[in-house]
Amino acid sequence: MTAIAETTVERGIDDDLARYNAKVLSVAQALAGANNTVIIATGSIAGAMFAPDKGLATLPITLMVLGMWVGTVPTGMLAKAKGRRFALQTGSVFGILSGLISCAAVLHSSFVLLLLGAFCGGLYAAAHQSYRFAAADTASAHVRPKVVSLVLAGGIFAAIIGPQLVITTKDLWPPYLFAATYVAQSIAAALAAIVLAFLRIPRIASHEAAESARPLRDVVLTPQFIVAVVCGVVSYSMMNMVMTSAPLAMVGCGHSVTDASLGIQWHVLAMYGPSFFTGALIVRFGVVRIVVVGLALLAISAAVGISGLSVAHFWIALVLLGLGWNLSFVGATTMITHCHRPSERNMVQAFNDFLVFGGMAVASFASGKLLATFGWATINEVVFPTVFVAGALLLIQSLRSRPQTV
């Protein structure tokens, strides 16, 4: 356990079950992750086609993030009341609706329907973003970062499925660009719901349910939780802000939709590719070092983004952005799992995601205005001060948590 981890009594631990569930959730993640990738790759482009103001072109992606934000606490409440599997499969229903509504938006050239479809996609994302916590429910402290990483590793296949859905289906329903893509998005969500039927996560045992859970306020005001949330918010919001703007910026620089889609594909591969070993790195080197490296990579990505406007500059920046997000976000997630008792997990995890995705919503909305008003360079410049603040807080908390020697 790391210096910032709160010592808790572990109960209901079954590492074999945790590994099994992580494998199931990894497959579901591969399918569900295509939801985000499709919306990110197409949202700003379709938004520019239908929006009354070009400055609102990224609003569909913002609505997706808003849906993630709004959906986090209800997902946690539903998981607590009905169990993890029921909550996650309910989320898949919104994934199916997202694609169907977005298809209707394209057919009717409706910006409002496009926003509604993206919002439903966000509600779905709120559910599948919690896959990482579901895998950790029965894992010991030593295994937690590994199963979290394994679930996120499913995103590697999402990185292939999502962009390829866009590239291969975008023109299959002429003259309606992306109409067939959104239908394929719904099919992927339906398949993910089927995979989730194999999930086996026990409800909290009676002795855990009877355990005196602290008020949520007492947990979220601890230094450990605050630092973990700040790292999660910064890593995800800065990644989302840059990623959201990149396809539109690339098209605006004269690059093709295919170049933009492939850029997102490489980015998502970099987001999830390291997941095969990120957990082991956290166990080996400690969560603080890994998060610091991740934050540094986010800053380096921004520096590359500022340095040029070629396809290579965009792609390299997006790859570094994905790598930095993986290390910092997996680390922040691991930190959160050490901040609560078993009886507190659903609400604490949901509140964490509520804050993380709230930060993402602000960053996503700001990205459209920043890009339209100030340009691509300004988007990247915002990364530096936010990453610095998160890194400084993490290092200060780490130093304070070190055992004092006489």
C-alpha cells in the first residue's frame, strides 16, 4: 500500500473472482468504449454541419461528458440498490438509444437530436466508466491496480473498433454522413450488454453492510481523497479538452476526416495500451511516481501540439496525451480505492466520478470556444498550469504522508 493510501480492513476479498470479472469487463470495455470513440471522432464534425454557430461545434461532445457527469451518482445508487451488473446493463440501454437517436439526427439534420444522442451516450459512458471500480470490488490491495489496468486494457480494442466503425461505415448510407456509423454504435452497445450477463459480482455481505459507514462528507474531505480527485480531474479534463478539439483542428488545418479518425485511433490505443503493465508499474514503483510521470507526459504532449500543425505533430501529441492519461488516471483510480471502506465504495466512487466528469464537462465546453476564438495553441497552453497544480499537490501530500524518523 502506498503512502497516500488509507489503511482499511479488507473483507470479502476474492482475487480469483476479481481476475475473472476483470476479463469479462475487459471484453465489455472493448465494445462499450467504441461509444466514446465514435462520438469523439464524429461529434464535432457533425456538430459543425448542423450547429447554428460554429463555436458550438464541440457541444455534442460536451453533452456526452455532461451525460457522464449526470449519470455517475444515479449509477452508483442503482449499483448499491440493485447490484453492479444491473446498473451496468441499464447503462447499455442508453448506449443503444444513443446510436439510434444520433442516426435520426443525421437523417433529419437536427442539431437538437444530435445533442440528445450524445447525452444518452454520456449516460452510457457513466456506467461503463465504472467498470474499472467493479473489477476492484473483490480484489486485495495488491491486485487492485492490476485488475483496474486489465479492464482498461479492453480499451485497446475499442481504439480499433471505434475509428474503424467510423472509417468503414461513414458513407454506407448516402447522402447521410455517419448515419450507418451510429447504427453500428448501437449494435456494439447491445453486444456489450450480452457480455455483462457473465459478470459475477456479489452484493456487499451482511457483515459489511452492517459496518458503520462514515458520512460521505467525512471521506471526501480527507487529504487522500482530495488529492486523488484533483489528479483524476486534471488528467481526464485536460485529455478530453485536447482530444475533443483535435479532430476539428485537424480538419481546419486541411487534413482529412480519415486523418482525424486515425489520429483519434492512435490516441485511444495509447490511452489503453499501457494498461497491460500500468498496474504492475504501480505495484513496483508506487502510485505517486506513476501519476507524476503521467502528468509530465500530458505537459510534453501539449508542447508537441504547440510546436507544429502537420499530421505528424497532431498524431504524436495525441499519442503522448493518451500515454499520460493512462498513467495518471489509473494511478488516481487506484488512490480512490484506498480511500473508502467496502460499505462506502458505491457512493464514494460515484462521487469521485461525479467530480471527474464535471471537470470534463467544463473542459469540453470550453474547448469549442477556445478553439474558435483563440486557436489550437491556446488549447494546449491551458494544460501546463493545471498539470503543475495537480503534480504539486500530489508531491506535497506524498511528503506529508511519509513516516517521520527521529
